[in-house]
Amino acid sequence: MHPTITEGLIKLLKDKQGDEFRSFLKVHNLTQKWIISADFCFHKSFHNRTYAFTIMPVVLPFDAFLEKIKTAIPKDIKKIKVVSEAAVTLINDENLFHFAFVVNDPITVFSDAAPDPAPYILDTVQQLHKGMTGAEMSKELSKPFRLLREEAKAKGFDQSAYCELMIFSALLAGLMVTIGNNTALNLIGVFPDRDTLTIKHEGIYIELARQSANAHFKQHHGKDMHFEVGRGIPNEHGKHMWYDELIRLPDYVAGLISQWDMETLPNLEAKTAPLFYDSYVDSKNMLVFNLRHQEQLYIDLIIAKKT
């Protein structure tokens, strides 16, 4: 895990930058069941490597909510020519809150800009394996951590993918803790897109996030966290996932932020222009952050306002 990212995000969302999110949570503070859906856009040809999350209280039956999304957003963003008015209306729904995190240099951010990140990364993998296998975990749960250690020692280990996994888990933990601190949360379901991050090592990310969130509660509240964490297991094969509609929400957010240069206004004719101008600008339910390392970790809030 990366406690600096988790604790930094929790602290940030307690401050002014998190006002809108805390207001959202306050409206739903008695809701016990929550969903976090997640998507990622790491295309090398795009401006930003982006993690996107959509957070929602469970206020409708699951199938009814999936149908609501399907009606407004029937296709993934890569399959459309322009974002529809119905999609914008759903993205702006008061029962949804969206996050996008830009991490364009995951190795530097995760390794704290270590001159040679390889030894640092291997050391974190070994510490992770020791901590997880030494905990009260079944062989089934600890097996992915042993496999990860073996991969880290092999030639060709994908350092960037590993750092992306750790950053994703840290961000997820920070969001879970913030929801738990501000609502009557007792169960949270995490529904990620089908990706190397979420399929490889049998969903190791969820155990990392769970352990990190629990460590926060032990340190700051003197007890274990008060909620359970479950995960949707993506189909390993096939064209569609059983919860594909849930992913379309963060998919649209990731599509917008990954292709925006964060310096100029998008062309009005661009596919994602309706999302930018009618959802992100002056948004009450979307926050965008840029994670970078310059002598220390910075988590910068990126805002767009009408002049």
C-alpha cells in the first residue's frame, strides 16, 4: 500500500477541497449500503493516465439502477460520437459523485522519486508479502501475495503496473474511509472494470484497500473499521460484464479527463465537450485531482469554473 496517498486523500477530503463531497455524504448519511464503480484509462496516446470512481448510495434495487444507467448511457464512451444530453443528466444526478485522479508518472509517485525504483519496489512487495501472509489470512487469500512476490523477483517485472495497482488500492482506501467517517455505512461494494489491475492476482487490490482502511481506523479510532467490503468479480472472458452498466459512469469521467490537456478548453465539437461544459465546469458532484511528486507528494485539485 501507499499510506501517504491514502492519508493525504483523507485529509484533503476533510478540508475545503472536499466540501462538495462531504455535503453529498451528509445528504445520504443514513444510507448503510454503498457502491463504488471504477474505471481506468492509461492509453499512451492520451494526455492523462486516469483513475475514475463513481460513488453512489444504494437507493434503488440493483437491477432497476442498472436499467436506469442503460437507458441513459447504452454504450461505452469509445463507441459513441458525442455525449448525449441524457448521459449528461445522469452524470449530474444528485445520487452520484465522481472522482478522477491523474497519475502520469506512477513509478515516481509510488516510489517517492527513488533514484533507482527497482529495489524500492521489490522491498515493498516483500514487506507486503510478509505482512499479509503473517496476518490471520487463509491460504486462499494469501496466495496472490506469494505469487506477486515471485513475479517481482523475475526479469521483466512490470513495475509500472505494480505501482498502478498500489496507487489504485490507496485511492480506494481513502474513499472508503471518507464514506465510513461520514455515513452509517455497513457494506460497500466495489465494482471495477475488467483490467489487469482487477483481474490479475485474483483481485489483490481489494485486500490491500481493506487492510489500509482498517489500519486507518485502528490508528485514528482505536478499533477495527465498522463496515464490510465486497467486490464485484469481472468476467474473465466475454464481451460484456454482468455489471457493465455500473462501469459506464466512471468510463465517461475517465474518457473526459484522460483526453483533456488541463491547460486549454476542449473544442466545442469534441465528443466529450458536453461532459466538460455541462458536468465538470462548476460541478457539484465531480472532483478531479492530479497526483505528482516534486520533492514530496502533491495532490492538486483541478477545477474549471465559468468566468
